[in-house]
Amino acid sequence: MIVQKYGGTSVGSAARIRRVSRRIANTVAQGHQVVVVVSAMGHTTDRLIALAESVNPEPPARELDMLIANGETITAPLVAMCLAGMGVPAISLSGAQAGVRTSGQHSRARIKDIKPDRIVEALGKNQVPVIAGFQGVTAELDITTLGRGGSDTTAVALAAALRAESCEIYTDVDGIFTADPRVVKAAKKLTHVQYDEMLELAAVGARIMHPRAVEIAELYSVPIHVRSSFHDRVGTMIVAHVPMEDRQRVRGIAQETNVAKITVVGVRDRPGVAATIFEPLADAGISVDVIVQNIGRSGHTDLTFSVAESDLKAAEKLVKTAAKAVGAQRVSSAAGIAKLSIVGTGMLGTPGIAARMFRALAEAGINIEMISTSEIRITCLVSRDQVGKGVRILHHAFELDQDLA
Ligand code: ASP
Ligand code: MG
């Protein structure tokens, strides 16, 4: 059994729906059981959100979900009827009909469990179930959505619930690359990437897969195949362990440009200060990223951290109030920053990776404003106008433009 998920571009027009349906029909003809998950056509979700905001700038969350879930609800029957026209019996199912039960947090609901009775029943009748991705239903039968890009999560969760052999994510790119191919011409498609690497890459700017889909895949050991719906070449496998020969120190480079920083200058070096500053941000749902606190000198210290630039205004206001409360000297901020990250499990226990990254950036005259690391990632904050150059320099410095030995 294979779960195939088709993204918005892949089903963006009638012609593309026909092409996708032919691929599904071929997979069925090869003897597979196929469960299909679809996204909304093209930019439908964006258009529905814009429409909502044109009648109410702050649409109630429940109503917004009720509206935007319809994007997927349109694609599923179109694919099912296209398949029927090709002589392949198919049945479309909404998230609710497919048994996708979620929490009640609208626009970012979490899948609680899946009762795939209707899917199993359809498969038993040799019908291809075509499921509307991105949507689910609460215990009270309210319609929810899983967050932008959430059809990936529907697909992987279904693959886990049905114990499918694999989950294929069909998209408009050829797979996962060593860097964004629009930024680095020499970027190479990876044959394999590990779940943990994909999660780190997604967290620092690679936008191919919904991170929660990768989390679920890792938890239930569902292999994911990210590939293009526009040709038959294989894409990238996301798995628990990459083959031995593919082990490489740095797997990929990601960039994120929506970054700003805030500095609280001259705070007293005592317990509770960081908590007082960060709590209001947490309450407002603003995530704080790279955090740097200097070693205290003469009882005072500076605290610098990054936020999404789109959150900067709101964050600054909250931080100024909190800074006053803890008696800080002042608050400063800067926009126009970017994050540059290298990711790879191969760097575990390999000395010198950080030094090589910093040297390469130094030789290119790129100043590092902040640094943060995990076991398999190093991130540098740099000026936004240098991020493209930085990605290219690092891609070369870590020999990602060369074929794997
Ligand atoms: N249609 C939804 C979105 O655009 C979900 C998805 O495509 O995965 O975010
Ligand atoms: Mg997507």
C-alpha cells in the first residue's frame, strides 16, 4: 500500500488533475493499493484567506477553517471523478469522512487519531480513496485545519495509521537539494536525507515539507519519498538512516530571510530577568529563536535574541515594557537579518566543522552577528544582503557541489 500526496501545483488545473490521475491509475495497474491525499488547487487557499479578510480583517478562527478547508474538498472529488472516467473506481472523502480527528485549535489543529474505516472499506471494494488533505474534525464535529502546508501531515499520518509501505509526496520540485537551487546553481539533489536532518533544515528555512509531517514519519517509521509530479525520475527519500556511503559531514545548507534581532542592554545579572522578558512574548505566541546572553560584567549583562521580522513590531513593544520592569538601560532592535545554517548528522563527532564555516564566511567578508548550534546544525545570523553569497560560499566550502564519493 502506498499513500500518494499531490500538492497544490500538481493539481493546479484540469490538465494537471488528468496527469496526476494517470499516474494514480498506473500505480494501481502495477498492483499497488493506492490511497491518495490532495491539496487545494494552486493558490486556492491564499485566495480564500484573502476573501475572508476582505469581509472581516480578523475572521473568527472557526469560520476561517470552515471556509479554507473547502480548497481540498474541491480537489478530492475532481480527482475521483477523473479516475472514474479512466475506468478506475474511486471515492472522494473529506477529512471527517476519512476519520481524521483533531484537537479544536483552529488553523493549527493537531491530529489526535485516525479511524480509517471508510478508507479500508473503499480499498476492500477496489476503490481508490481520494482524501481531502489539511482538514479534520473535532469531537463536536467542527471542521479544523492543520496549518499551512498541512496536507503533508494528513498523508504521513494516514500512511502511519494504515501501515502503508511508504508515503510519496508529489510536488513541483525534484526533491530535497543540498541548497536552494534558485540560489546555488550547483546544488545537488540528495538521494537520502535523515528525518532529524530534514527537521533541522525545515526549522531553519527549507520549505519543502511540513515539519510535523516529518515528526510523525519519524515516530512511526514511515519512509517518505519527495518527488516531482511532472516526470518519473526518483526524488529524495527521507528515512531514519542514510546509506553508509552517503554519510557526509554536511548534508545541506538552508537560509531564512525573515529575521530581526532585539537587544536588551544593561540588565541586572540576577535570576528571573530572562523569564520576565520572554514570558510576555510566549503569551503573545511570538517565537524567539537564537538567544545570546553575555557573561555578566559588574553585575550587568546584555541579552540579544532573534524573532521573525514579521513579529518585530509586536515583540519590541512587549520587550520594552518588560525591560522597564527589570530596570534595563535600553532596548535596541535591527531588521534586515538572515539566518544561514549548515545541517548534517555527519558533523556529530567531527571536529572542525564550525571553524571551517566561520573561516569561509570570514574570507568572503561576511560578518557573523550571532551563532547558535544544535548537535547537527550550526546557524549564523548575518546581514540579509549577504545571505545568497553566504549560501554559495558554504556550499563550495563543504564540497556539496561535488558528486558524493
Ligand atoms: N492548501 C493548504 C495550504 O496551502 C494545505 C496544503 O497545501 O498542504 O496551506
Ligand atoms: Mg506543501
